[in-house]
Amino acid sequence: MKLKPVVVAAALALGAVSAQAAVSCTSVTSPGFTMNYIAGTRMSTQTYFTVTCTRTASGDPTFIDYTVAADNGLYNSGGNRARETISGTNYHVSYDTFANSGCTTSFASGGAARIADTITWSSSTDFTARSKDTAFWGCVNTTQTGMPAGQYDDTITLSLRTTGTTVRDTGTAAARIYAPSACSLTTPPGNVVFNYTAFGSASAANTTFRVTCTTLMPYTLSLDSPSGTVVGLDYALGLSASNAAGTGAAQTYTISGTMAAGQSGVCTGSSCTASNPHTVTVGY
């Protein structure tokens, strides 16, 4: 007879376990982010991930705490990197994911830095599936130059946890960074100065300028006119190159000028000074 209470207690314990309810969080998704990156700058853009949870019984909690982590993407090397491949060569843009707009609170490292949030239901009889968007940022915190123009892609894996270390779901966020083509006249040309004596020998002069263009991008160099006349003296101009491919660094070019011997000119005084403007065009 003394065995009956034990049997009854065991049955009650089993019944209590089977009656326990739980909130289920089984979805984490994200649209990822797209950024137009200007070489040599720091940039950031906001995006978000979405977590969806459900409750099915009045005994379920009316809120659920959860955390989401991001890994370092497909091309990790001390942090996230987006990649493009040109003619078999891989090029990268380094970026990271952060939990704040100032890009100081990390959201990466395979779960070492997680973002926490909560979903809440209105009452114990609210069984509507709830979804919540939580912001995070894609940031290029280190200024970078030298990358070719193009589209750099990466895929980040997100992991959702509710309690402990069990991963309830994983999702992905696409990182896409566009590096546009760009050229700039890093150092403008100076003056081509001729010191010429009437009926004298030929004179030559030159100046340099520097151009910085996106790596691998072809561009052209041209002068508005290859010749001109100043105070009755004819001269010719030439460029050291008419086309090139960018390296991401400043490239130096020369404008060379010559003035043929034996010209009289139209200077009526002991000396004359005059000038003609010319334009250098960088096309890309």
C-alpha cells in the first residue's frame, strides 16, 4: 500500500512536464546592406535583422529575450572583407558590422559581440506571431585606396539564440560594396616657361602634373592644342603619355615645350612677357 503515493507522485510529475509551454523563436532574416564606397574615406550604412517568435498556449511567457550574432563573412582576414575577382585576381574592401551608428560597438566575431532584444505579447491570450526589426550598421572604419572599381560582395551568417548557447536559427545578410571609378588631378601642372632670345637658338621647357585614378581603370590624357604663338614666337607642346591605367596612387606626367631657333618675334622693347593658357584633360 505504501507504493501507491509514490506512483501517484510520479504521475503528477510527468503531467507537470508535459504541460509546460514555451515561446518558439525560429526565424532570423536580414536584407543586408549596400554601400557606395568612396576611396580614402570612412563610411557607414544602416540595415536591420528581423526575428520572428510564436507562442501557442496561455501558459507561455508573454515576452522572450533573445540575442543575435554575426560572423565575419566568407573572406575573413582579421575582420570582414568583401571581395571581387578580376582576371583571376582577388581584391578586397575591409568592413565590419556594428551595433551602433558610430561604428564603435562591434557586432561580429562569430558571437563574441551579440545584439540583445525582446519581443513582447499584449496578453496571455495573444497568440499572434510577432516579428521585430533590430538595427545594425555596416561600416568601413579604415580608409582604403587602391582597389579597382566594381562590385564587392560578401555573405554574413546571423545566429539566433534564446537561452544558453543553443542556436535556434541561422540566416544570412548580404554585404555589397560598390567602388566607383574616379580620377583626380592630384597636382596640377605648372607653367611651361621659355626664355627666348630673338633670332637665337632653340629653347625648351617643361612642367609636370600628377593624376590619381582607380586601380586598373584606363584613362586618357590630352592637351587642348599641341602648339601656339606668343609675342610672334611659335612653340609646340607635347605630353609624356596619352593614355594609362590607374594604380590607385598618384602617377606623374610631363608637358614638354619647344620653341624653334631663329624666330624674330614681335617684341619691340628690350624684353617682353606674355602667356597663352592651355588645358589638360583627363578622360575616363
